[in-house]
Amino acid sequence: MNYLLAILLPPLSIFLTGRPILGILVFVIWVPALIFSGGLTHPMFILLAWLLIFSSRERAT
């Protein structure tokens, strides 16, 4: 479920993986990046969220 959320709202997904400060920081960067680039930077944030979700799952096991 968190991977689907990472596609739609990467900052919220990062926040829910247990990294609230990074989630807030990404949100502050993500919103202007979406506005000014027209959505071209969105895949970069999706990849960041997926890597953080994967690393948090690896850390848990």
C-alpha cells in the first residue's frame, strides 16, 4: 500500500516510513518542483520514496 502511496504522494509516503523530518523537507521541495517543472521531477521523488520504503523494510527484518 505504501508503494502505491509513493506514486501518488511521495512526501506522505516518506513521512509514513518513519522519517518525518525528511518527509517535511521533501514536501517543501516537491511542491515547487511540481509547479515549476510541470511534473518532470515527480519520478525522482517516487524513486526516493521507494528506496526509503525498501530500506525501512530491510531494517525491520
